[in-house]
Amino acid sequence: MSDPERLDLKTADEALIARIRPLLKRRKGISDKKLFGGVCFMVNGNMCAGTWQGSLVVRLDKPGHEAVLREEHTAPFDATGRVMKGWALIAPAGIDTPDTLRAWLDRAVRYARSLPPK
């Protein structure tokens, strides 16, 4: 990947992070930290959502993994070359409005809240 491509992806991630933060900032137990070359949002210490090369990464329940991947604009999350069950990559077209982004974040937050706090 060339330097201009890296800069474009970094800019896309920064723009997405700027859209996510206001949607999560008033919720209890939310924090964020740099992870995997992007930003990961946590709920009570559990990973919930993040950014990856301009797309949204969400954590959802593993039993529903295949059903989520049948939804429009979704793909398996495989940053390491191995699909991470329970995680989905949502393309920019799937989060292009505040409502669609909020809907995915709501799903991810709901799942993360179901986990024991860390």
C-alpha cells in the first residue's frame, strides 16, 4: 500500500471516529483507545466497535455471526487473515447516514453490555 493510500485510510478512519464519538459520548461505561491501527470503543472494558481502513468494525454475538454477514454492506472481519467470529466489518455505504451508523453502534453496545465488565 502506498503512502497516499495509507493517508486516505487514516483520514477516513479519523472522519469515522469523529462521527462515532458524539453518538457514544453520553453512554455510561464507554471508553476508547488506540488498537489495531485504529480506535477501539469499549463498554465496561469490553471491546464493542472500532474503525478499520475507513469501515466500522462491530462486535456482536457469535451465534448470530452468519446472519449478520448476510446483511447488506457487511463482511467478515479478518484483519489478521483469519475471520474473527462475532465481529463484522460494515462498509462505508452501510453507515453513510447518522441513523445507520447509530443502529450498528446500538447493536454493538447492546451486545457489549451483555458481557461481564472487565
